Amino acid sequence: MYRLPFFGGVDMESDYSVLVVGAAILLVPGAAKPGDYDDVINSVLFAQLVADKQVAKDSSVDWYDTYSQVLDNFWLRFVKTREDNHLGPESAASAATLIVAAMAKMEDDLGRLTAEAMSRLVKTPESHPAINVLRRHMHKAGDVSVERTTEAAEGAHMLVIVAQTPFLLSSVYIRFQTLQARDRHPLVTLGRGADLRGVITLRCAQANLSEDLYRLARESVALKIKDRIAANVALLTVGDELCAVDPSREIQP
């Protein structure tokens, strides 16, 4: 796991783990026991898969609205914000800095944690299976969800989620257009403001899991996504020299 401080009510000396869950980068405390965050992973992946399916059927469907509506069945949002930004050619900002700033608006510590995590993740080899999962999902719904401003620009989207506990999520969703080729490292794309075009939309949320609501759907959600976990969820670990996928969530070819 990445050995970085985890803020937000958790021991600042503890580690955190980084998972890729579809189009989401998910940060959870490294001291968590196996299974502690299954509800987070399963519900976030389930909501994404539902949104993907709806957008595939009808390109006018808003991916994030659909994703959020699914999560709202289990998670009670107490923060909901939207911000639209247009970065000019001379802007020093990037998608990554906007994500960090949005997290920091919810809690300063979340912004620092997100910045540190993204600076480490961008060093992960672009051939890493988890990076491939993120790349694939970033563009899956992006092209139909974003109106292109130029022929060369392609739509993309992603989520960054910090799960401070199994019952508390803080998330930033970003939707943008980029001139970067699809085969590039997705986090390199986020760091290059000069390659962004058009309006950049940020949607922020914080939510608590309702046990009363989710316990009625827990088994059903787990059953619906059990055959999708291997191809869509990867835990990034770090050894002395290279990253690997945790065997318990190994991606199948």
C-alpha cells in the first residue's frame, strides 16, 4: 500500500490504500481489515455500472446524475455542490489542481491527502493493470457526456473518493475534454492544463451510509457485481521498486 498519512479523523500516522474502482480512485485507511470497505466498493461500482448502462442506451443521460441517484438509495448526501470552470490557454490550473481544491473546500485535510496521493499515483507505470482500468473507464462515458468543442478533443471523466470510514465518503467528480491521446497515462492527462478544452465540471459530495437502507440491498448489490469485480477493481500496492495488483482483487485478462 502507499505509505502516506491519512487525515480526516483517522490517526495521522496510519497508512492508506489506493484502489481503482471503475472510473474512481478510492482512498481508504490502510489499517482497515479485509472486507471493512466492501460496502463502499460494491455500492460505488454498482452505481457506476448502472450509469454506464443508461448512458449506453441514451447518450443524453447525465452519467453523474444517474450514478448519484443510485447511490442516494443507500448513501445520505449532506454536501452537494457543482462548479463549472473554463481554463484559458494561459491558465496555470489543471484538472488535478481543481480536484485538490474541491476536496480542500470540503475539508483542508482531504485536499492535502488527495494532492499527496495523486502525486504518487502519477508515478505508477502506465502499463499497470489498475491504470488500464482507470483509463478504460475514464473514456467509457466521457465521449457521450461531454459536448466536444473541437474535433481533436475527447471527453473524459473520473471520480476521486476518500472513505474516511466505512460509513463516510467525500468525493469529487470531474468531467472535461482533453487533447491527450487515450493511451496516455490518465493522471498525466489530469496534470496538463494546457491540453484541456471547454468547460470543466466538478461535482462534490459528502455522504453517510444508511445501514437501515443498505442492509435491504447489500446482498442484491453484491450478487449483481460479483462477476464484475475482477475486471473493474484493483488495489494498488507498492513494493521496493514496482507496483502490483493485490491478489485478492487481481484483474483477469
